[in-house]
Amino acid sequence: MKSYNQFSAASRREFMRTLSLGLGATLVGTSTIGGPLSWLEESSYGPATLDALQSRKQLGVALVGLGKYSTGQLAPALQQTRLCKLAGIVTGTTSKAAQWKKQYTIPDKNIYDYKTFDRIADNPDIDIIYIVLPVGLHAEYVERAARAGKHVICEKPMAPTAEECRRMIAAMQKSGKKFSIGYRLHFEPHHQEMMRLGQQQAYGPITKLTSDNGFRFGNDTPWRVDKELAGGGPLMDMGIYCVQGVIYTKGQLPVSVTAKLAPNPDPKGLFKEVEAGVNWQMQFADGAVADCRTSYAENMNSLLRAESSRGFLELQPAFGYGGINGRTSKGPMNLPNVPQQARQMDDFADCILNNKPTRVPGEMGLRDVQILQAIYRAAETGQKVSTKDIQQVLDKTNSR
Ligand code: NAD
């Protein structure tokens, strides 16, 4: 399929001229990473995306669950997206519905609660349903969204169990619509650089990786320490970033894991259902190892680091919504921080418009849940647990 960058220079110049003559201000806006058109110049969007931009068509997104992530990140990001926009909401709280309706000018016909949600099937304003609920509810709502015949993004981690992940994938396959996981960092320049340098072995084959991600949990979102709603503790919520980062930097799947639970400071209270922290190791077929830590009892300066015989590459802080800082043994990466969620959602819209596969599919969500479950099994048994049978999917730098 022809990508944007394969368009002839003349047609691209003509398109840019059209934008600069008036459409540009509304369609392309001001990029945070350069001039007003740099977003388009840097992208590899498909031809249908250019048509959508020219005809000012944006896909409609409905956010399901208006908690902290929707409020603080996704709704603001949907004011920056070019290919999709906030068109609807699903909430159980009447006061939130009223506030969002006013703040984002959402018509009543695009506002649902959890009982009326299935009627979204009949709403042509909604193309994409984005599930931003506690993890234990992801499967039910993805299956309902699939039955509604909409494209779906589901937040991470995909579900508490691999069995639920498989059900979600099957439901989406049956619907024939696109399905992705809310893995925002695959669209972030520092993480893309880690993928590129690691996978291309710019400093030789990676032999050792280290990754930390954790924070002191204050119980502001109690579902995160409820086993049924969260599937587990910090490993599910924060450790998943370490698992992902290690895999896409190394460019291989682990063959086994070992793990040990961290001391639990409140086993009868906050952490009575889920772990307070985990230290684990992922082993690779070529002998490389990744040492990782996660916690709800300790603020960690998030880290993703890879070492090889000829140098190192490192992000610290590594996993935030911004402020990511990268360096290698040759010096600083000097890369921009960008609106991650806006890029992630625009990429998904581009996949829909051009019928391309997403680089963060449901199968990748399943793979990660399988690894997280293997880590829990390793911690429970004290044994090394094989991961050879996990879903074989990788985000390769040259996969698109
Ligand atoms: P939150 O608690 O702030 O929001 C959850 C929302 O779900 C609330 O609006 C709540 O009212 C609603 N809800 C519906 N039924 C519920 C129930 N039975 N129990 C509890 N809440 C219920 O949580 P959040 O931090 O916004 O997380 C939501 C999802 O987003 C989770 O899957 C989480 O892992 C994910 N998340 C992803 C990122 C990321 O960077 N990709 C960051 C934060 C959260």
C-alpha cells in the first residue's frame, strides 16, 4: 500500500500548499515537535488519510469510563488529534455526563450509561469505542463493543486472564473491526529509538537489560488493589511497561521468567489481595537477561536500560506521559517529547482509514498478560517458568 511518504513530491507540495492556504490551521494545527506541518511530513500515513484530512473527516471516538486517565489524558489528547475526535461518552455518573457535555460540546444523543451502551451500535457518529474501565471489566465491554460493530481500543493491561484476552480477540475477529491496546509508548520517539537501536544491534547484541516502574499507591483508585477488578497489583499496572520495553528493545520474546515478591508493608490492609511489589528476571534464548522491578510501595525513577559489549542505551525517566529522557554511551538522545496519546489514537485512525494492521494488536495484549501470569506463577512457586508457548508477536522497527 502506498504510504504518505511515497506520494510524489509534486502531489505532496500541492497538498501542503492547499493546507497552508487555509485548511492547515484547522486540519493540521500546530505540532509540538516542529512547524505546523511537521506532523504530516514526518508521518507515514496512508493515502486515505490524506483524503480524510482534505475532506476534514475525523473518526468519532467514544470514551467508556470517565476516570482519571480519560479526564486527564485521553480527552485532552482528543483535542490534539487530527484523524479522530471526541464524539461520545459512556458513564454511570450523571454529574460527569453533564460536565463533559458542556466542556466538550457532546450532543445528548452521543451520551450513554452502562445500561444504554449497546445502543451505540446505531450511532453513526461513533466509529471507535475506547474502553478505559478497570481491567476486570475490559472483556465484557470489548465484547459488547464488538457486538455493536465498532472499532475498539482497550486500555492496558488487556484483561486479568489470558482466557479473557482470547475471548476478546475472537469477538473482535468475528466483528471484522480493528482492535488495538492502549500502548501509547510504541508511538513515542524515545521508545521508538530504543526499539531501533536495540533491534538493529547498533551497539552489538544486547546482553543485559534493566527496567523499573513503580510508585507509592495512595488508594485514590481502590479498584487497583482489588484482585477481581485489577487482576493483580503493580505488576499488572506498572510492571507491564517493563515487560514491553524489554521486549521491544531486545527485539525478542523471553523463553522463561523467575520472580520473587517484594516485602509486603501492609498485608492485612492495602495489599491484602494483591502484591505490594515484585522483582523478576526475563531470560532470552541467546543468554541475555532482563532484571525488572515494580512496586506500589515505593516511588521509582522509572528506567529502561540495555547494555551490550560496545555500549548502552537508556531512558530515565522512561514511562511517563512526558518528560522522558534518553541517552546512550555516545551521549544524549536529544529527542522531543510529544503528545503520546494523540499519536497513538491518530495511528489507530490511520489503520482504520487505510485498512492496515495496528502495531499494538490484541494479540500483543494477550502476549503480555501471558508473561505477567508466568511471572506470578514463578513468584508463587519459586521455580523458573517457561514462556515458550506465549503468543508470538513482536513490534519490529521495520514492521510497518
Ligand atoms: P479510574 O478509577 O480513575 O477510572 C475508572 C473509571 O471506571 C471511573 O470513571 C469509574 O467510575 C468507572 N467504573 C465503572 N465501573 C466501575 C467499577 N465497577 N469499579 C470502579 N470503577 C468503575 O482509573 P484510571 O486510572 O482512569 O484507569 C482506567 C483504565 O485505564 C485502566 O485499564 C488502567 O489500567 C488504564 N490506564 C492506562 C494508562 C496508560 O498510560 N495507558 C494510564 C492510566 C490508566
